[in-house]
Amino acid sequence: MTDQLRRWVAERIDPHVEYQLTVTEATGQDPYQTPDDHPAVQALAEAMEDGFGTPAGRMGNAGGGPAQWLARACGAPILFFGTGLPEDRWHDSDERASIDVLCNGAATLAHLWSRLAALDL
């Protein structure tokens, strides 16, 4: 991953601009994605439809954070669930959170637990 980042930066920075890119490789993580065919993914989609009242879409997430390490250590997939919207301006100076969306997210989690319990994993 660090080589990919270095190439990406080198391709985009003007050669006349001096820069230094430092990447701590010891703590870098591989990208992670929950397997599309895992039954928990479908359970989450159904729970989100119940919680939000509309069919759920699916999007990837940037990077893996510790998810890849955790999945490997546990021998089980990690299921990502977020309640933010793209228009919430994630991690920006004017980031926001909608109380309605957070409440729908809480309802989704309530619906998800019984679905996960019913899965034969």
C-alpha cells in the first residue's frame, strides 16, 4: 500500500514542488472489504431498510484502519455500518450530524441484532 501511495503522490505533485512524504510502514494496514457474499451483509441491508424505511445502498470505505488486522486475528469478517451521509462533510471543518439519521441508525442496529442471531454462522 505504501508504494501505491508514493506513486499516487509522485504522479500528482508538480516536479517543481519540493515535498517530503513520510509513511510509517510498521503500522500501515492493508485495505479491507467485507466479503459481498457474507450473510451478515444481507442482514445489515435488510435492517437498514427497516431502520431507514428505504432500500439500502452499498458503498466502500476508504482504507481498512484496524479492520483488516481484526478480521485476520478473529478469523471472521468485519461488518461496516455507518450513519453518515455524504452531504455531512465527513472530517471537514464544517462536519455535521443529523439527529434523524442517528436515530434511524440506532433503529437499524436494533433490527440487526435479531437478524444476526438468526444466522447460522
